Amino acid sequence: MNKSNETSTDVVVIGGGPYGLSLAAHLKSLNPSFRIFGKPMQTWATQMPKGMRLKSEGFASSLSHPDGIFTLEDYCRERNIPYAHTGSPIAIETFIAYGCAFQRNFVPELEEKQVLGLRQTPAGFEIRLNDGEIITSSRVVVAAGISHFSYIPPELSEFSDDWITHSSRHSSVDHFKDRDVLVIGAGASALDMCALLHEAGARVQLIARTQTVRFHDPPKPRSLLDSLRAPLTGIGPGWKLFFYTNTPLLFHCLPRELRLKIVRNTLGPAPGWFVKQQVVGKFPFHLGFEIAKAMTTNGKIVLEIIDKAGTKSAIQGDHVIAASGYRVNLERLAFLHQELLKKIQCFENSPVLSRNFESSVPGLYFVGTAAANSFGPMMRFAFGADFTAKRLSRHLRRKVREKIFSRDSAKGAARVESRKVFSQTVDSDHLV
């Protein structure tokens, strides 16, 4: 190992999305030494289809600054971009540009380097970068986002990308013009993908297990009674969501199995209201069907589907896009050293986290979607970055200070001991 290529820092943040950037902005205000790696808004820019719009409302789509400045509303106002707290869907291009502007203004330290390896050492952690640099740090925050956790159903996972891909692989769908495309799923990703494919000139068919597609209701003026019955939160209206978004530490206290059930069943697949008119009646919906098996024949991919009554049918196309969501699985984080991975306590493939986002490996933290089973469904949305950045930055500052105090105390004790030895030597010499 080339020791001249080693550097050290107090904290390393892996990821340049809303969570990583928000945390870095808060760390700057608290002055611990840190470095952050990743490309700004990479998942949004490369794994979300151009032309889609956010499901989250404008007021719930800001990154977190310690002074509460430079919200999405501020950004849109500066650039004369139409904006509303609610009822005006945000274009993904606007959100990406906003996140990149936030990074330029408040986290210019972001290094667009790839983390290739993360392993534990006696002194903390060793981080290996793609340019050969080795960094040592006592604290590492993994803010890798959802890009590593795309999920394809087992019955489709054995096929090559020529036949089946996850929806996150397509930031553009223009190359599907005049092709037959089968889309699997009934959530926002699936219906957004269908709408964009249809607009691009593809022949689309939707296949989903659910009997109906549950579009979000279009926004409407809310009365005081509406607010009392179902208060508006950053992830939707309702008292349960109010609890999840306002008391994540109480959510953390719930029994683990209950937390998992809540996260699994809260805010399930539901496309935005604004996409409904782009898809309903435009192409076939095959609802209430499971995929029994898939095969290729005569240059086509054929899906055998079966309904609840056991009736089978077959649909063929040129390509299948699985808009089947994301499932956290730390084994998908290729940069985690296997020995380190074995030490991380998990439940249902998600890390078990403390109230400060710390895993069972001291000094290793996970935020964003990977923290949802510990802190609630809010962590699946950019809205959760504010709570995360505030709490974790204060915790990291405290830990860094404790380390510095401990180090200085040790140095002080060593100096005292040195003076004692020196004094004893002088006295001994004097006696001689």
C-alpha cells in the first residue's frame, strides 16, 4: 500500500443526493473535518426518465440547509419557474437543477469520485477511491440512495438486459419508438414510464398484480375541517403520516416487526393524479395478473400471466421494463468489504440503526431509504433529509469533539508523565 497516497478526515459521506448534500451542508456549519464523494443528484439525473414529475409537493421537496435558506421555492422564484407549495407537480429537470445549484452554493467540497472499497480497520475505516487515494476516517455515512437497490422479480431476473431491464435504467425512452414494450407494475414509476413510452411512439401494455390502479386524488382547496381530519404532511395527508413525519424518534421506539409492517404497507404504489389522463384509455391495462413465467421465442419475449381464477394467457413484446420498485439489500452495495458486511446487523436486509442512524458497527451510519425501517416511511422521500441532517450532524459533531478531547487528554497526560520522568531524572542527577 502506498502510504504517501493516504489522507485522513473525521467524517466521510458517501453519496451526492438530497441526503448526502443536506448532511454536508449541516456539517459545514458545525466545522468537523469531512469529505463527501459522489456525483450531484446522480440517481435523479441518470436513473429517472426525463419528463417525469415528482409525486411530492413543492413544499416537501427542498434540501436542508442549517439556516433554512435556498428552498426549492427560493430557487424557482430566482429563475421565474412556476411553483406552488401544493398542486403544481415539479418537473424532475427542475428538481435536479435545484439540487445541483444547492451543491454548488453550499457543498462545493463534493468530490466527483467513486468509492470502490470500504473496510473496517483498528483505527476506524479505510475508504478506497477510484483514483487510487486511500482515506482513513473514524466515521462514515452511507447516503447511497436507491440506485443500488433496484428490484426485479425472480421470474424475470435471469434474463439479460437485451430483454428485461429495470425502469431505473431508462433516463430516456426515445429508442423504444415503434417497439412493443411490456411494463410491469402499478406505481408511479410504472405509469410514468408508460406515459413517456406512449408519447415516444412505443406500443405499450401494462401488467400488474393489483386489480385497480390507485391514482392519487387531484389537489383541491382544503378547509379547516379537512386539516383537522387529515393534516397535511410532507408525504401526504393523514394523522398516521403526521405521526411518521413529526415523531420519527417515537417511531424508532416501536417494535421492530411493527415498524417493518408499517413501512411495507404505507404509501404503496400510487401514480400521481397528473399522469392519469396520459394513460387511461391510451393502451391496454392487464390488471389482476401474476407473471407465471417468461420465455423468448422468435425474437420476442413472451410473458405467461395468470389471474386469480387460474386463467392463463400470454403477452409478447420486444422488451420488458420492470417498474417493480426498490428493496434495500446491503449486499448490493459493492463497495462494502465482505468482512465489514458480515458485522452489520440487519433485519429484512436493512441495517438495524440506533437513534443516531448508527449501525451495529460503531462509526458506520446509513441514511435515506436504508433507514426507513428504523425511522419510518418519511426516509423514502427527500422530505426526510431535514430531520436526518439536523440530528446526525449534531451527533457527529459531538463524537468528533469527544475524540479530540480524548486525544488531547491523552497528549496532556503524556506530557505530565514526561515532566515527571524529567523531574525525577534531574533530582537523581542532582543527588549524584
